[in-house]
Amino acid sequence: MASVHEALVAALDHHENGRAAEAEILYRRILDAVPAQADAWHLLGVLHGQGGRAGEADSGFRRAVALDPARADYAANHAKLLAAAGRVEEAAGPCLAALRLRPDGADPWLLDTLRRAARLAEERGDPAGARRLLSAVVAASPGDAQSCAELGLACQRLGDHAAATALFAQALALSHDAPERWRDLWLHSGVSFHAVKDHLPAARAFAAAVALDPAGPVGLDSLGRAWLDAGEAERGVRALTWRWRLDP
């Protein structure tokens, strides 16, 4: 009688060579004999997912993860199934699990799914959920300027302006080859400095934004008010006058 390992090898050979029916028969025979065989549940989930049987695939992946929660590939494949079915926010949990289990080998697909889930969380008014997801992305990929900026915005919406300004500064440092981002990053940074009444850094941030977009009304308005709040009345009046002349 073949061992479980031998049966799995034979089933996988069928699976990899397109003999789906034969592979499923063997996977099910293995599970009849050893219901706690996590690999068989996982591979059966993969097979069902490839065959468009999403419900059965979901069940197989959940069983595999429950039996062996330390396997990053189980969690990652479950996440891919959920995301492919349009259940992106639900996929975030398995994505986070896969990242925890394999922090040094973050799959770009997992990070992209977490970014998408974070944007959906923001859209439904959950900046705390977005922050949690984006924090995992930034931890796994600290060189990603866009993720740093998005995490900064989530922190800003939660009122954590110290974290926001640090993340905007990090995004600016990483965006040396993407100057189209700088103006908005400086504006966001100025907003957070201004929110905690740190008026001089706020004015400097708004001034950097205005230097990139001299006719931008938001930057000029914010710059004028920040200079006034910083006690620099002449500079404040100059910026607001400039703003008025551009758009009386």
C-alpha cells in the first residue's frame, strides 16, 4: 500500500500535468484515510480554484490553514483566491498572515492586495483599518514612497500628526525621481504641522509646495495663514496678497 507521501506525489503529478479528475480522486482518498492531512486540503483547494470552484477552494484553504497555520503558502494562496473573487478586504487577513510568516520574502502581489484593501477601508471611512494594513506594507517594503504617503494620510486622518509628518518626510526622501508627488506631500506635511500649531515648519512646508506650484490657491492660502500664525505678518500678507491678485 502506498504511503501518504507517495500518494501525494502521485496526485501532484496528475495535478501538474492537467489530469484534474485523477488528482482530485487521489487527494480525496488521502483525506478519507487521513482527514488532518493539511497538504492534501491545500492542494485540493488549489485544484478547485484553478477549476473555477471558488466555494470548494475556499473551504479547502480554510481547512489547510486551520490544520497548519504556520504555512505562508497556504495563507498566500487563500488570499489570492479571495482577491480574484473580488473579496479584497477579506483577503487582507490571509495576506497579513503570509507576511508575518515570511517577512523576509514579501510577495509584491500580497503588498499590492493590502494597498487595495487599505484604499477600500479609507473609502468606507475606516482610517484605522487602512493604517493597520498600510503599516504592514511599509514594514515589509520601507522603500515604497507611495505607501509611506498613503500611511501618512491615514495617520493624519486619525490625528496622529507626528507620525504623519515623519511619513511624509520619508515619502519625500524616496520620491527623488517622481517630482510630481512633491507638491502634494509638502501640502500634506504643512497641514499636519499646522494642526499641532508648529507654525514655522508648516510655513516652510507650504512654501515648498508654492515653489512647485506658484499659482496654486490652496498652497498660497495655507502659506499666508501659516506665516501669520508664526508671527511673520509681512510674509503672510505678501502670500495672501499674491493669492488675491491671482484670483480676486
